[in-house]
Amino acid sequence: MNISRRDGIIATGAAAVLIGVGVSGHYLLRKRHAPSPYDDLLTLLEDRDADAQIGETVLAEAEDFDPKTIADNLRAHIGKRPLAAVLASDVAYGRVVEAGGWVLPQTLGLLCALAAKAET
Amino acid sequence: MGQFIDARNVPSGTVLQADLAILGGGPAGISIALALAGSPLKVVLLESGGMTFDARTQALYVGSKVGDPYLTLEASRLRFLGGSSNHWGGWCRPLDKIDFEPRAWMPYSGWPFGKREIDRFFVKAHSLCEAGTLLYDKTEKFAGGMGRVLPLGHGGLITRWFQFSKTRDSNLPTHFGERYADELKRIGRLSVLLHANATRIGLDASRARVEEIDVATLSGRRFRLRSAATVIAMGAIETARLMLASNDVAPAGVGNANDLVGRFFADHPTPRDTATLVLFGGRPAPFYLGNQTVHGAIVRAGLFPSEAFRRANAATAASITIDDKTDLDDLGKAAVAAVVGAMGIDAADHAAFSLGAGMEVTPDPDRRITLDTDRDALSMPRAVLRMRISDSDFARLRQTLKELGRQLLQARIGMLKLNLRTRQDWLDAMDWGNHHMGTTRMHADPRQGVVDANLKVHGIANLYVAGSSVFPTYGAANPTVNLLSLALRLADHLKGVLR
């Protein structure tokens, strides 16, 4: 079977596209979040959508929640420490919040609340 | 030989004589009678019921209630020999040292003596309950083979232990009437009158001394009992009812010159499903989930606020038990995933459990027993209970549970959800310990208590009260073994004053 040079180029291009789609499918299918001013913080969350659901319950009980102030405070509080270390420090010093009744480390609860804010 | 007498066979108009009258054949009355076995005192114990349940006798408990939801008055008690030990759960635990102390955050707190004063009688009280080897908070040393105590680490709540009453060769709690009837019959100078209801405490004209007790049976017999001293041991509602109804000489009732009799009624609220506990490693050791036999005792572990936490946080007493396994909703699953992911914890085997709690209430003078215009079959005014629970008591338990949630996270072993938020949430989840307390509270000052440190009614030379009605504050420990310690102490006192 003879394949013309033109058909060969088309087939190669199509294969390249398919491979590219396959490789990046995970990223293509992932829910896109609108950019927010807190994305540097929200990348700390493993499942931003689920955590936003938790964050809604934190916000429901927060009287004054100014996301910019909270984000600034969180950046200062977390610094360069791993999140796990920050959370351990929170609970050791009694810094906990409630999320729909769940007792959470304060930093985690506030990150979840920021995730919820970023969705609105 | 002592004797059990059916009061329905005592001719009306009879006047019985004794050194000591004990009104009530529940655990307190029986324990006092047993403790006086070796004394030369002639003792008569009156029991309203017989040896078994009788509906007509039980109906004498019927009363009404107003205020917050509560049990029907006749549901919590049993009116035959052995009293409410005939249906108790057998839970035993000593009060804490702090329970006896005045606490700035708890109005009306402070017993007239410290814990040590009744500790002297605790071993005997525990023995009467047949609660096995005296272990309580030493249980952990012997329970190692069954699993680990939750490593909560530093913080407010700690594992502590209940022990359980058991009859010999059985896991059932001790029914004091059935269990001790033979021993009572062996006491030579004791007479137990069954079906005998005290209907009036007759003061002499000075109002400072009990002259006689009126006794009635449901069959219509009426007679009197005269004794050098009288102990009322009828439970917190009936004791108050009898004292208030005995108003022929003192219009406000016996011992009620300061309008305190019947006030400060209390019970232990035991709200269900107060919180959801998630343990990342799965099930806790079996002694948290149910009764286990350890070193000759039936035990169960619970989570209690430490005395240090209570002092530092103005916390009330509480006993928290791990109950049934439960399922998590979507938010719960998300919360667990978020925490274990962010904290780097392996929770592949996690399991969730419902937490129950027994809680202490703040003494409240307006939570009280008064008399109704309606009367029972013996023409006694029925009781009215005004029940109230304050929001602050719920809030304090909630704070304690929140601390448990914090400790679980700190120890990286679990997490907690607080299930009850609004007052209605708490009331909807409410159950009760059936621990009637407080209506004849103890205080050295007659303006603040009905009985003094010796359980003698202020202003009356020869009248005493035994039972948890004398508790000024309530702790979270089950009252029976503690009220028995007090009753045994009273028996010791009476041996001296009635010599």
C-alpha cells in the first residue's frame, strides 16, 4: 500500500494530537477555578472543591470574615512551614474552629473558608 | 431475730417505739440498718412497698411537672424493698475532689467537708454495691491485654473508669432488698415494716423535735411510730414531699423555715449522640464500648474532664461514653479527608462512633419540688416538679467536647463533630440518669441548706436525711455509691449520738 506524503503528514499530526490529549486529559478534564487572590494559599488544599464545601460551614458561623485580611494573616502564620506542621501547632495551642460542628485546626478551617469564598 | 412485718396487719391506733426510725427501704435506708446491726439500738425501718412491684403502691409516686421536658415522676423510682436499686444500671464511680469544693463559677457550690470525709466509708459502700475489686482509675494497669487507653496526650480530658454493681454469679446489679433481706432479718433489734407509708412527720410544739411519725397503709391501717431519732431516706422527691406536707405544726413544713426544702432538685442529663467521634485507627479498645471484666471487676472506660481542666476553664463535670458505631455524611467524609490529607495521617481504617454524655447541672433554687392540691390514695398532696436546665450548662459541656476534639487532633488519633448546638437540639437529644438529687441540700448555714454536715435537719434535734437529696452539687459520678458513703457516715454518727 502506498501512502502519499500528504496523508502521512496528516496521520502523524493526528497521532500527535491524540497523544497530547491523552497525556493532558487529566488536566483538560479537571474543574477549572477562576483565578482568585488566594490561589497561593489554596494550592495547599488537596481537594479544593470538597474543602470549599467545608468552608461554607465555616463561613456560616463566622460573623466577620474579610477574606483579604484572613489571607494576609494566613500567609504570615504559615510562612515557609509545611502545612502539617502549621496544623499541629494550631491544635497544640488551642487554635481550632468549627465547621458544621467538626472541630478543625484553625488554619485548615480558614483555608477551606477561603476556598469557599473563591467560588463565589 | 429481726423481723419483717406486714404493716397491713398492724392494728390502727398502735404506737410503735424505737430508738431509730428509718423511713425508706432503698439502698440508703438498708445500708444504715445494716451498719447499725451490731449496735444496741432498736431500729424500725418503714418501707412503702413489699418485696415486689405493686402498681397501686407505685402510683403513690405520681406527680406533675412543669417547665423543661422531664421524665414522669413515677418512672424513675421503684417503690418496694430495695427501692430504685431494683432497676438501676449498677454504674459506680466516686465523686471527684473538686466536686466538694466551692467554685467561683458555680453558684451554691461547696460541701461542708472535703472528699476525704466520705472516702473513709467508700470501701464499705463499694462493697455493698458488690462492685468487685476496688479498681476505678487503677483499672488501666490491669486492662492492658484488652487494648490501649486512647493516647489523648496533654489536655483537658482523660480516660477514667466506671465499675459496675453485680449480684453474685450474675452480671445484674445488686438489688438491695432481695440481696440483703436475709441479713436484715438476722439483725435482732431491727423490724422492717413492709407496706408502711410515712404520711406525717409530727413535730412537738417547740418545732425543734420530731415527736412521732404517722404511718398509713393502702389497706386503711393508720398507726404511729415514736423514736429517739428519725432518718428520712425516701429519695429526693418523696423526702421533700413528706417534709413539705408535714405542715400541721410548722406551716411551711418540717425543716423549711428558710424555704429551701424541695429547691435545688437535680438530675444528670444524659443527652444522646452529643458528638461524633472519628478514630483514625478504627475501633477503640473494647472497654470503651461496653462492660468488660478486669481483675475481678466489671469496668467500662469513659472520657472525663480532668479536675485541672475544670478549674482552669470553669467547666462542669461530665462523663463521656463511646456508644454505637455510626456513619459519616458527605460533610463528615470531606472533613476527615481534609484533615488526614493536610496533616499527613493514615486513616485508611477510620471508624466513627456516637458519643453519649452524662452532665452536671448548676444548682438552681427554682428547679424544685412543691406540693399539688391533688392528693394521692393516702391523702398526701402530690408532688409538682418544676424542671429547668440552663443554656450555660449545655454550653459548658459543649466546650468540654470541643476540647476533646482538639486533643484528638493533637494526638493525631481522631477528630470530633459536635452534634448539638441549639437549646432545642439538646432537648431533643435528652435522656436522664434518673439520679434525683438536691432537694434537702447540705450546708453548715441553715439559710443555705436544709441539713448540716451531719445530715441533721437544721433546727430539729432528732431528724436526719440520707440519700442524694443532701448533695449540694452533683458532679457527674453516679450517685448511688456516693450516697451510700454518706449514709454509712450517718450511721456512724448515729451510733455516737444515740448511745
